[in-house]
Amino acid sequence: MNAKYYLFKKILLTVTITILLLLPQIAISSDTKKLNTISEQFIKEGNFRTNRTLDDYRSIFGKEFYMALKSLHRTECWLDAGSGVGFQIYGYYGLKLEPENEDCSTAHYKGNVNTARLEDMKKLANAIMVTFEHLNEENINKLADNVSNMSKEALHEVIEKIEKKGQGKVQIFNKRFFEDISIDEYACPKIDLLTDFFGVISYTHDPSTVLEKYKNLMDEYGKAFIFLGVPGAVNNTILSDKVEISEGKEILFVDWIKTLPNFKSKLIGNYAQSIVLELNPDLSAREKTIPKLRLKYIDTKSRIPPYRVFTLLPERVDK
């Protein structure tokens, strides 16, 4: 009887200790899932600007971006990660939509069609749009109501030509998270130009997966332009986002990106800053797995994009 009793106590003690050891991990797992859900829900609600134009991209990313876009060959590819309604892509193919005033939120536009460019789409590069706000039939009609110099029929015709008759030039991933799109789904085998203008990186709860995919998608000589925001700004910035690299020690998220050996990186812009990434020519450095970050804190109320703090997880050593 005593032997059975002591065996039972030993088993009970072992189970209790195991549960106590697992409790913090369960709590962290639960909190992480909750934070990730908040992040994804914020994106689904679309609480951000989605109507940036090609001129906006040129203005923010500067001459280096413009020259990279201009030099793309018809077999090469531009991926815009977080493309909104896609005005920048349409602009590249010949449909220019510009706000009629400085208050872009009023959404009144003037349309201009470069017919020669539109007819010659097959000579231009391919484009991939990843978005939660793509123009569907209803949205095109709403947009047409706010374009002062084009009829609904004319706007429909141009957009249809770009999307359906453009020699398979445009691929659209709508209402899908970039993190969930597998690499083999992309029409282009490699990406020569990647842009992220307050796109995926600014809103994701999993920047490690995003950067890993950017790395694997990019052509050996490709470039990624990621907008960071205006230094010191309260809104429209991710420059103040942080990464906890060890207990009590934090660095800026952008500084963490700059430590990654997979890329050569540089900051561009004075008033508005972006980071340009190119693959490290050293193959051994390039092929390293991006260190894993976990979302520790997110504030969706005081700033757009949301303010985020990540925790750097310990590296797993495979035995």
C-alpha cells in the first residue's frame, strides 16, 4: 500500500512540476495569438490609405527607384507588397489617376490615359499586387463617380485592358495575407523590384517570415524599397517600432533589419526615410535563416501604422 502511495505522490509531483513549467509558455502562446489576431483584424478593417499613385512612389523612393523601374525588361517583375487599390501599378501601364487636391482622403481624381503605353503593355515589365483593397466592380464604379474627366465605361475598359488583356502582365492577390502566399504561387520566378510603401512590413505581426520571403523571392540583382516614415513623426511612421533583443535591452526595428547578414542595406531620404535592401553577394550569409521575432506589444489606437514591439526569440540549435 505504501509503495503504491509513494509512487502515486511521485507521479503527481512530476505532473505538477511539468504543468508549472509549461504555464508561462502557454500564457505567452495565448498572448501572442491574441496580439496576432488584433494585428490581422486591423488590416482586414482597412484603416489606412490605399490610393497612393506612381508619383507618390517616385517622390518617396526617389531617383534610384525611378531608374530601377524604368530599366525593367518585359520579362522582369515588380512586386508591390501592400498595393492598396493599385493606382501605382495602373500608372505604370498608362492609366494615371491623380488627386485633384492635396486632401487625398476626399478621393476626387483626374484621370489621364497614355494610349500608346497602354497599347504597348507587352513591352513593359510584369507586376504583382498583394492587397486587401483591390478594385472590384463595385469599387470601380465608386471610383468612376469621383474621376472628373472619365466615364465609368471608359475607366472599366482601361482597367480591364490592364488586368485581363495585358498579356498576363498583372497578377493580383486580393484579400490574402502576404505571409500565407506560397512562393510557387507567384507568376514570376524571381522579383527584380520590390516595393513596400506602408505595406506588409508596416502592419505584419511576423516580419521575420515577410523578410524571409522577400529574400527568397528577390532576384540576385534585385532591389527592395521599404518606406519607414518621417523621423520624429507621431503618425505615418514605423521608425519608432522596437525589437527586444535581450532582457531589458531594446533596439529600433529598422536597426534590427540593418543587422541582418542576408542583405546589404542603406537608408535613403532625409525628410522621409526608406531602407533599400539588396541580397548579400556572399551566398553563405544570404542563405542564413532570418532570426525569428514574436509580437510582444501592439498599439492600434494612437498611430497608423500601429506601433509595435517585437521580441527576438532564441535561435534553435538542431542536434
